[in-house]
Amino acid sequence: MSDNPKIKLKNNNIVKQSKLFSFLFILSFLALGFFVPAITFASPCAGLTSIDYSSQTYNLVEIGTQCWFATNLNVGTKLATGGTLPSNNSLIEKWCYSNSDANCTTYGGLYTWAEANQLATTCNDTISCTPSVPSQGICPSGWHIPTDAEIKTLEVYLGMCTGAGAGCVDATSWRGTDQGTQLKSGGTSGFNLPFAGYRLTSGSFSGITTLIYLWSASKYSAFESWQRAFASTEARVQRGGFSNIYGASVRCLKNENTAPTLTSLSAIASTDGTGEVSIISTVDDADNDELSIAYHYSSGACSTLPVTTSTISAVSSVNGTAVTSTGSYQITTVTTTPGSNIVTSTWTSQSDVPTADGSYCIYAYAYDGTTTSTLATTTVTLDNVAPGSPTISSWTITTTTIQANWNVVGDMSFYTVSSTAGTTATTTNEYYLYSILAPNTEYFWQIKTTDDYGNESSYSTVSSTLTNTPDPLSPPTLSAFTNLSTTTIQVNWGAVTGALYYTVSSTAGTVTTTNTYYNYTSLTPATSYNFQVSTRDNYGQDGSYSSVSTTFTLTPDPPATPTISSLTISSTTIQVNWGSVTGTSYYTVSSTITGQELVTTTDTNYPFASLTPNTSYAFEVIATDQYSQDSTTSTPESDYTNPAQPLSVTASANGQTLANLTWSANSNPNTTVYKIYTGTTLKGSTTNTSYAVTDLVAGTSYTFVIRAIYNSDNTSYLASEASNSITTDPVVGGNAQIITTPPQPTIANP
């Protein structure tokens, strides 16, 4: 045993009442002056051809005024063997013929009578244990196990005679004529009974392909219930008692119809301006049929439903399908379960009554496909008319605030202010203030009205105004000069609130900056510069300039000390050479040369001329920059001029072994050492310009050269041209003439 599984219907309406009842119902409504929707007389299955139940699909068949399953029921858990009996548990339990699942699929399950009616197992042998009427048993909701009398109705419709006469419907054993043939598979009724066989009390199975037994919900005795049997060799139908613990087949019959109810109706108008009305209906249907709901409205108080009442054109719905074209029903397929079923619908009243402004009645009734419920009514106040738009009349303005003021609009709940001055705001006042605005800025405004029902006016015409412009800013105050160098000055000042940028005016140039400092570069060293600063605000206003402040760039360091690199020397000139010194304007060269002790030049050399040959001179160099700053003095450098070539060397013989020489000094100083050579033979040295050569050979020719020795190294020399040739006297008579050697001056380092 168990609760019934869910059922899913495959159409939108279930119709059960007879045509006569529906006709009388319509006449009653017309007599009362009600507007009555068109009702289509429904078939017993209400247009259904099948239903889904417990994960299986069952075909339906209409026979007379009854709607039957056209397939044997196959629901529940299979028992292990034919000898296993159902128990009192939460399961629906069945046998499959020969314990084969395939047989359940083809022929349906086999059930005890108590299991089919979902009763305790003890009801199989108790006469007082009877099911409720109708007995849903293992059928889906809205369906039941047919009673013996309901099966008789089926048989009579198919032509079986009434009464208890032989072969008639109230008789037992085999009755009728061909009703069995009509109901079996392939018969003309569409009932399609297969020969499913049955389960015996012994637990064995019998009769498949030749017999089928169908349970009724009616008891025959304590241990038996009424059944119907069909045989493959018999055209009639057997009626009789059948052991309750046998396993037989089950067909489900649709329940008779009960009128639906609509017990509560309320309506609440929205206040969001949509005109939507929330309609809440409480409906129920004893048959758990799917329902449709019709809504109508009229202006003013409620009464009986007048013929001229308008139909609500469209709704949305929860627990029900909202449709736009189903005759008079705006909600269909309302699924009902036992108890109250609340259906919430939304009526967009602006579609039907866009100019509504007052009390309206809403009428509603439910319909199960056959019968309507009694009429329910409720009232609601509608207001779909928008209020008037405001007009801005004046402004109250400062540099950072704007207050808009407008005229009073009647029937308003609040005003909505839309402005570029801030986020959209609402107010119940006839003014609104936006603050913390930008000065001297244009702001645009629109205002609309909303009433108590959320209806909105259009926005007012766009208006605009400007905040006031503030006074120009005060001048900055120069605070310091930093980053001073020979070519840069950074001027600094205090920040001014509201400044967009600053203008720095200076003899070094005019610039703008958003910083509170500016660094001037590429300036002239040791130069005076003037500065003053002004502001520009966000409104294009320039403030006055600050007071003028003055400062100097730094003076650069003196030039580096020059270095004498070389001396270029001749006998009468010395050129002093030195390396270039960056930043030098000119050089001063000092020397030991009389009359040329100090000279200046922009070159990196200076030639001294008209010097005395073979004479020592000293030199120093100083660099001077454009700021008249002198470097330190270079390291002194000194050297000799080269000696001059001795000139006019004259020789004269003096006897057999002597010769006298004279020459011109050619401006060489008297400190010059002269060396006398004949050929490569040194004959003597002297600082004089004459010399007596001794130790010559008599009767021999000679020429002489005078070498002027460099005072700078006492080694190098400059030789004269060769003297005239002389010949000493010869020896006379074989006796040599002896001449005394004259004394010579002593020469240091000959």
C-alpha cells in the first residue's frame, strides 16, 4: 500500500457534467441577468487521450458517459515470486505473470483485491472491510477502482440487457451477447483488454493469452469480491465472486464531476503607476480538476454580473496559465489539490481602462470544464490618470548651491527632480536644493509629479541656470628659492586653494605650471633674476601678481690650473704650449724674459722671440674665466734657448806646431763653451772667441771647426763652418824649430 503517485493531465480542461445539467445551468444564469461564457459540452474524458501516471503513459477511452483507462494498470513494486504476498507497507506491490517484468509491461500487473483498493491485507477476508466510494486505490488522483454497478453501466451501454434475467446484467456467470468481444483487444469499444492471465492462491500463474480477470471495488463475500472474466473462446462477459487473494488485473475509471468553488476574492491596485491590480482568488475542486478562471469588471459598485460588463483583456498569473484568447477565461490550467488553492493574477488595468479614476467592481468565477462556481465580487479603486506637470518659477543661487522653486500641483504624492546638479531626488515640497556644486557652472533641471497610484506626469520643460562665479584668487606668496646653481633657480610659493594653474613671470621668461614651484634652467651664472607669481582659477579669472622677489644664480668655480705641456725652442725663440682649460676667457703667461714678463692670449700657446741664444728662461701660465676669476698658477717650466752658430772662423799658422784661431760669438753669451776640432780631434775648449791651437805637425795643412756647446745639457752642440786651411811651417835643415806653446785659458768641462 502507498499514497498515490503524481498525475499529469495532457489537456487544459476536464469536463464531467452531463449536457442537460450544463444547459440548465446556462438557463439559470440568463434568468438572473448574468453574462454567461460560452460553454462547450465536454466528452467524459474532457478531451484527454492519455495521461502520464507513475512514469508511464496510459491511453484513455470514452465509452458512453464513462472515461476508462484503455490499458491495464501497471504500477508498483514487483513481488519476488507468485508465492510472496503483499504486506502492509508503504509500497504498492504487484505480481508479474510468471515473475516476468516483460509480462507486466505487456499485460499490466496482477494485484490482490485489498492491494488494488489500498486497504489492509486483512480486508481480503473481512466482509465489513469495504473501501470508500469512489475507491481511488492504486489509481491516480481523480480516478478510481470501478464498482460492480459502474461496470454494469459499461456493459449496458455496449448492449447487455438490464435486470436479473438470464444473460442480463444483474445475472451471474456468463452474460450478454458479444460484450466480451467488444471489450477485448481489437474490439470495437476501444477497451482493448489483453488476456493477462491471473495468479492463483497457490502462487502459480495461469491463463495468459486465454483469460483475464478484472477487479471491482465491490465486496461479494468476506473472502471474495465482484469481478469480470473474459475468455479467448467466449464472446460474453462472466460476473461472479473472485478470491480476494487471487492476482487480477485493474482498470481505472474517471471520477464523476463536482462543481468548483471560488470562496475568496480580493483586489489591490498598485501604486507604481503601472495600473496593475493584484487579484487573489481562492479556488478548490473536489475532483482535483484543473480549473479556468474568468474575470470581468464594471465601473461603480458591485451587483449581479450585468450583460454589458467588460471582460478583463489580459492578466499574468501564479498557479495558473495566463492566456489572451480563450473565450471568457483569462486563467487556465489551474492545478488544484485538496484544500484551498490560491491563484494570484495581475490585471493591467491601463490596457482596458486607461482613463479610470474611481471605484470599479471585479467579478470572478471558476470553471472545471463542465461547471462554473458561484460568482465572487470585490471592489478596487483605480487611478490611471496622470497628474499635471510642474513649472519652475524661480531660482535661489549661490556659488555652490541652486534651489529650484515651482508651482503647486494638485493630486500629487511627491515630485521627482532630475538635474545635472546631482542624482535624481524626490520631495513633497515645492522646492529642492542641490549643494556642493561647481561655481559658474550651468545646470539643467526637469521636474515631474507622481500621484498616490504611481501615475507620473511628463517632465517639465528643461530649464537651466548657472551658479555664481567666485571672486578671483589671492596672489601666492613666494616662499623660497631652491635648487640654486650657476644655471638654475627653482622658485617656490604657497599653494592657493582653487587655483587651476600658476603663471610665473620672470626676467628669465614667463611660464605656467600646476605645481607650486618652477625650475628655471639654462640661466646665466652670477646673474640677477626677478620673479613674481599669479593664479588662474577654474573660471578663467587671473589673480593679481605676488610681490617681486630677486635672486642670483651662483658664480661658477675658478678655472682649473693649466698644465704646460711642452716648450718649442730655437736659438732666439721659445714657444710655451699648454692644455686647454674649460671655461677660460684668456690665459696669462709669465716669464723671466726681460720686457716680456707678462703676456696674455686666448690661444693655448705663446711664442717668445728675440731671445738670447743658449740662455735659460722660466715660464708659468694662469687661466682667467669670464667672471675674472684666476686659476692657480701652473707648475713652472724652464729651458735654454739653443746656441747660435759660431761665425767667421779664421785660422793662421804660427810656426811649425801652432795656429791661432778667431771667430764671432753670434750673440752667444760669454758663458757659452766652444770646442775646437780639426777633423774629429778635439784640440781644446774655451769660453772666449779666440784660441791658440798647439801640438800641430810641422809642414801640415789644417782646417778647424768651432762647436758651440748647449748650456741646457753641456753635450749637444752647434758647429761652425770650417775655417780657412792653413799649413804649419816645415822643418828646416833637418832640425825642427821649437816654438813654445802659449798659455791657454782654463775651460771648465771642456
